Amino acid sequence: MPHCAMIQAGDIQAVVGDASRNSQRGQQYCGLWSLTSRHRPFNAFGNSYAGLLPGEIRGKSPTLHVINDQQCALERKADDTCPVDVRADYHIKAPNTIDHTLTFQDHRDVRAADCDHREVSWCCYMNCPDDSRLHFRADNDWHRYISAKHGSGSNIAPSYVSADQLEAWPNKSEWTQTHGPNWPFHWDRYDVRFDQPFYYGRLGEMIMILVFDTPCWLRFFCSPSGGGPSLIADRTCPAWDFLWAIPNADYQINREYTLRLRLIYKPFVSDDDVLDELHRTQTELGFETVTN
């Protein structure tokens, strides 16, 4: 059974892989092992790490299914250790996009202790960008941000969701006394909110844009060092991450959920071009939009 496969179309190539690699932190990095472009052959994601890495299958030995030259899926069936059926699809399209869908179904309540939401997360471990920041819209302008350190100001919430509708996290000191020292690093919120369900990052002359559906559940989170050491001396690589927080009112055991996004990887043109890509994606894929 294959552990990885290349998909390619237009300007870009990607390698989709399972969790079989024995990388720096063990066998846990599944998703996009590699993303390159004819405009930049250097891997966008950290070697031995991954991008568009769903937490639902991370380190859980998903099975790779090769559908065709442009599409692969990673799948895992529920069992006693992880009672979740989950499938992650990666579909590359010319000239420069990857459409990603995660479908999952909980057969037992797997919400974190003392939390009022079901959290579904992804990691994107980036490979040595000169600019570590996430770029997004906030207060009707561009905002460019990376947290100062791992675990501080990591979580970025949407401005179009009222404060009383945001998820509540447990008290840190009480939680760590009960559950140990591994307080989730993204449970610390940045005081700026994003206005639209997308962000982008810069990699040399390239740009990576992520556009998301289901915007009310969407959160960004980031770390300046989550991607490990940089090839550049005295620097670290960032994690450009995101999650959906499904509130209790919308959470049901045995209900199937589908979460969608599009990744666009192309030479950088301008901030206005990014907004054009946002609107084009939302129209083409029927993504839900927001009004500020």
C-alpha cells in the first residue's frame, strides 16, 4: 500500500502522504508533505513536517487512497481509541489551486474537557519564509501579524461573530491542575479580529492564500516557531494554522460534518489581487460569505 502520491496540475505539484514518515517528532505528519511550483521549486512546507495537516488524523495512521493524478484522500475509520470516521480530500486544479475537504463523524463525544465547543484543527508548518506573518483584513484594512512567542496571542477570532458567541476556554490554572501542563497553545486570544474568512502568507515571490467556507466557526491561530528550526541561522519557521470551533448548539454525535477550503499558490501580484482570488473562490465553490 502506498504511503504517498504526487498530484499535479498547471503550475503546481503536491505530495500527499500519510503519517508513516519517522520525522523529527515521530510519525504524525500527514497531509501535504510537499507543495512546489514551477515558479518556486523549494518546498513550501517544512521538510519532514506537513501542510493542511488535519488534527483528526494526525498521528492516527490514516490510509492513503489515490483517486487519480489530481486527487488523493486520507481516511481513517473510527475505533475504540479514536471514535471518529474521517476523510481528508486533496484535489489539485490548474493553474494553481488545491481544494481541500474534511468530512468527519463522531461516534462518541470527543470534545475537550470543560469546553463548550468541538474543535477541529489543521496545521501548516512553513518552510523558512522571510516574512513569518499572516496577512488578513481587520478593521477594514490590512493587518499583518505573527504571535510574539509560541502560545501568546495565538488565536485570532472573526469580527463578524459577537464576543458572547465565541467559545469559552477553561481557567488555565484549574485546567492544568486536573489535566497536566499541556495547556493548548492556541487558547490565548489576540486582541485584533479578522473581517473576512481568508488569510495569506508570503514565501519569497510566491503567495499562499487560504479561503474558507463556514466562516462563523472559523478561527486562525499561529506560532512563530511551530515549524521548527529554520535553515537560516538563528531563525525559526512559523505555523500558519486554523480551526473550526463548532459550538454546543450545533454539535451532535453521529452527525456528519463537512469543512471546506481552497489553497491558492501563485506568484504574488498585489493585495487587490488577493481580494479578487477571495471573491472568485467564494463564487466558484459557493462558499458562505460575510458582510461587515
